[in-house]
Amino acid sequence: MHFRVKLKNSTRHFLYLRANSTLMPQNTLLLDVLNGKPVNRPPIWIMRQAGRILPEYRALRSRLSGFVELVTTPDLAAEVTVQPVDRLGVDAAIIFSDILVIPECMGLHYELIEKKGPFFPETIKGIADIEALDSGESAASRLSYVFDAINETKKRLEDRVPLIGFSGAPWTLMCYMIEGSGSKTFSKAKAVLYKEPAMAHKLLQKLTDTVIEYLKLKVKSGVDVVQVFDSWAGVLDQQTYTKFSLPYIEQIVAAINDLVPTIVFAKGAHFSLDDILNGQSNAVGLDWSIDIPQIRKFVGSDRVLQGNMDPCVLYGSKDRIAEKVKQIHSQMGQNHIFNLGHGVYPDTPLENVISFVNSVKSLEY
Amino acid sequence: MHFRVKLKNSTRHFLYLRANSTLMPQNTLLLDVLNGKPVNRPPIWIMRQAGRILPEYRALRSRLSGFVELVTTPDLAAEVTVQPVDRLGVDAAIIFSDILVIPECMGLHYELIEKKGPFFPETIKGIADIEALDSGESAASRLSYVFDAINETKKRLEDRVPLIGFSGAPWTLMCYMIEGSGSKTFSKAKAVLYKEPAMAHKLLQKLTDTVIEYLKLKVKSGVDVVQVFDSWAGVLDQQTYTKFSLPYIEQIVAAINDLVPTIVFAKGAHFSLDDILNGQSNAVGLDWSIDIPQIRKFVGSDRVLQGNMDPCVLYGSKDRIAEKVKQIHSQMGQNHIFNLGHGVYPDTPLENVISFVNSVKSLEY
């Protein structure tokens, strides 16, 4: 695809160095793949690698009042961000945070209820609620605890591996802001797309403006890569995704990928994957339901793909894990970032996660 | 596809009449489409049409102790089965019941907890638990309340429209029996596929044997069509679906479709849709995420497809609903059963559901 020439030119790397004002990490695998440089094996990181699979995380977490304390205390967030680098030997860290800090900084407060998930005491019900939200840099700059956590993490990483920053996609953030909590269908949020599309676009644009400034500040604080998570892409279809999600993700990607490489992961968006692959991100994450040979056939071998092992494979034997790793590796070929096709599940045996990482690290091109 | 010649031959219709020992319904649209006969518009029914969208359902429900009382009392189940025929004017009734009566009749008791969903006090943990389950006809024949409800419904329908019977697919039933309740990921059930595949197959076969006998008894009691719901297909991928779900569904279809036409609906199974379409069912249900032109291109215009309007379209204006109905109609062409791509959501305005049905009834080929 012609745009890839532009993305892979030599200025990209220069900009990356300038944006972070730091040295290149010693382990450059992830950045090399994202910058189109040859590597001798795929890099690996794991969605939700910092979290309940690690005993040291659980020990720290049990001393705290709640998840929010962890997210808002830079020293603690940095500590759990670095834990999987030490324990699992992954090729990248991802800053420990939460996608819902964006509604929070825009003025829509949320809570995390143990075993239930996010809860918004107030939700977005009409245009007036959207107009009352702050947005852009003035909103994003309130999230100093995130930027401080990034600074602290960079110190503790001592340039061993790159640090990934992230944001929820505007559609996914809107889901929670309308619905007020998690949902299997997000039918309230979807109803707005059909009943009041102009209102939806107004909210999505405000979210986009804020996410862009937030990610710029993250880059300024030191993240080397950015991933946009569209966790609830899968409740839409091709028509609604094309109208209400993808254009906003593309705005974000366009604003960020001159600074650092971007990865877009839209879980469940099989219906719009062609369009996502035709977008400008440096890499596209795939969930485990996606058939890799079919995607490679569509997109060719140059596009960087991330994923996509089913997290449930990690409940199996080490042989089963190694076998699946080899299968995915042979289907993906070059230009691949190894990962799961969804966040690792909390009850996954730690030794199996380590075995997964080691299987990937023993691969060769 | 060559097997369709076999399915559409003249003996099929004869068997249908014999199995039910009743007259053909006055409204034969659904049966005609399933039997490959010409119709002047697509028939319509709506998944979960009997339920909370109807005020008369809510009124009846509020007088009862719980959902289980409704499912196990034939007169009441018949009453709510017929309600949408009277109120919405749909072209078929579907017996009001629950997919989890199958584990119940096999000896695994469950409860339905208000606003939370199904709950199994005991779950399947190992081979011994599976061996302790009853199966086949001796298990299925315990569900006399379902067969009585079908008999009673047939009387009340007075041959106006055909009656659909249904079952959960073995994989979906296994999900609940292992997990013990609903889940976003069904990771415990999936773990068994990776850790103990032989145990999974043993349970799936016992479920299949029971579902077949159950559906045969439903046909004997008077249902004119059978739909198999694989509600949790979407948590699998092509490889696991091919091993652990589709072969069992095909066993069921093969056993039933000499008696009455069968419809297979595997929600979220985009990765295995080609295989499902190549199966022997008389019709395949599509969820709303599926691109109709792409499917028609793959499968041709003869295969009967059911669906697939996003239930959330029903939150929109009547014009929006009519517009979407026309779009789906023009993409589907002939050999189409109109339906949503998922069950109707409880908070859908009744007048919009009626408007949806009327829009479909005003279509012409």
C-alpha cells in the first residue's frame, strides 16, 4: 500500500528520538518491527501483562484501598508497570493505567467497583451533558498522575525495553459514558447512534480532541509507542463502525504517528478489519477469532500485525502452547508483534505465561 | 450445493405433515421458504418476540414467582408464546422455553436469578460429573412440561402460523454447565477444550444425544420448525469451532431435518460461517455483524438466510427502521427469513417493533 512508504521513511525514527529525548532502549525489537527494520524474531508483550497474573502485583494490590489508588499513585503505577519486564522478560512495558481516565479528566467521574467493573454515577443523557464536558489539552493536562507515572517508569526501566502508552478509542469511551457501566450489548450507547447521530458525533469529537492531547502528553513524558484500544468495536457493524468509530481513530493515529509508532486494536471488528488495515497506523492488533492466512492474503506480508493467540491456550499444557506459538509464527511470518488476541485472563497459571514468552523468544526468522 | 437437491425433494413436505399430525398452518410463508417454494415476501419472526417487550407479558410475569414458574407451567408458557402472534402479527410463533432445560433434565439443576441470569449450584468439574449425567431419551422425556406447552400452544394457535421449537447447541450448553453462570469470556469452559479435550467431547456427545431426543419429542408434540441456537459460538475460533461445536450441531441437524426444517444460528461465528453455510441445515441465521452481500457472493442466492437487523435499529425512528428493512431486503433477495441479528432487547419501544414487522410485511418480491 502506497502510504507505507511514507510511514517507513527515515524521518520517522528521527522524530521518535526527538519526541522522547531519551536513549534508544537496549531491546529495540518492538521499535524495529514498527519502523520496518529487520529483526531475528518477533517481539512479545502481553495485553494486561501488568496485573493479577503476577504474585507481586497481588501482594501490592492487597495493601491498597482499591484500583483507583494504584492508577493515581505514580510510584505504584510505575512499580506494577515494570514487574512483568522483570518477571516475564517481555520485550516491552505498557504503562499501568485505565482507559476511563479520559472521561474522568473531562469531568465525568467514575468509580471502579470490585468484581463489578466501572460505574459512572452520572452518565451522558443529552447535548447539554456533552457541552458541559471539558476537552482537549485543558482536560488532558489534568492527568498529571499518568504523566508522572510514565516519568517514574522510564527511570525504573533504565532503557531496557520500550514503554507503550495507550488510550481507549472514542467509541469505546462513549460506550461507558452513556451506559454508565459495562454491558454485554452496550445497547444504550448504540441507541444514540440510531436516535441522535449528531449528538454521538459531538461526543466522539470531544473525546478525540482529548485523547489526542492526552497521547501527545504521554509521548512528551516518554512513551515510545502508542496503542489505541477499541474494546467494544465488536458490538457495531461495518456501517456504524465506518461512521462512528474508525474516522475518530484515524484522527488520533494521524496526530500521533509522526511522533511515535501507533498500534490499533479493535476487538471483535472482523467486519471492518479491511478498513482498519487500510488505515495509517503502524500496526494492527488482531483478536483470536481472526484467521491469519486470510488477513495476510488481503494485506500482504509487509503490514505489521499484532496478536493473536487465544488467551485460553494458556490454560493448556506447555507443549500445546509451544505448538500454537509455532503455528501463529508460521502464519504471520515477518512483521509480527507476538501478543494474545485479548488481555491475559487473571486466573492464568504464571508458569504458562512464562512458557509462552519463552516459546516466542526461542523463535527464529 | 448438491445436498440442497436432497433437502428440497418432495418427501420432505410429506414427512412434515406426518410428524405433526396436524393441518398445514394458514400462514405458510416460513415453511414455504424453508421448503424452497416461492413466496411473495419474506416471512418475519423475531428472536425473543415472546417476552418483556410486550405489556401483556410483563403483566403476566409480575404475578409469578419467577421465570422458572413460567417455563414449567404449560398453560402460561403457551399463553406467552401466542401473545406476539396476536400483538405483533409475526409469521411464526416460537415456544417460550429456556435452553437450560437440557442440563436440568440431565441432572444438573439450575436457577434463574433475577437480573443476573442463570446459576448452577453445582458445575461439571471432571469426567465423573459427566458420567453421573443422564442423557438421551430417558433424560429428554422428563421435560413433559415443554411438550405439554407445545400441545397447548398448538391448540391456541388454531393453525394460524407455524410453531418453532428450539435447543441450545451443545457447545453453548457446555459453557453454562462448566462456568456455572453467564460470562463475558467463558474462559473456564474454553480452558477444558485446551486442557481436557477428551472430557469436552464426552460432555458434548452426551448433550448432543439428549438434544436430539428432546427435539424429536418436540416435533412429535407439534413444532413445525427447529432452530439450534449457538449463543456462545463467538468466544471460539475457527479451529476450536470445527472441533468442538460444528460436528455436534451437524449431528443434530442430520437427525432432525428429515422430520422438520432446521435453522442454525451461531451468534458471533463469523470465522466459521463458511462451514456452517456448507452444512445441512435448511437455513442459517446471521448476526448483524455479517455483511450480507459478502455471504450471498459466497453461498449464492438459493441458500435460505435468516436475520440480520441490529436490534438497536429498533431504537431509531420508524423511517430509519423502514430504510434498514429495505436495505436488508435488497441485499438478501429471495430465500430470506426476516429477523433481527440477535434477540430483541427488553427496553425496545413496542410501537417500533410493530413498525418493523409492518415494514417487512409491506415488502414484495
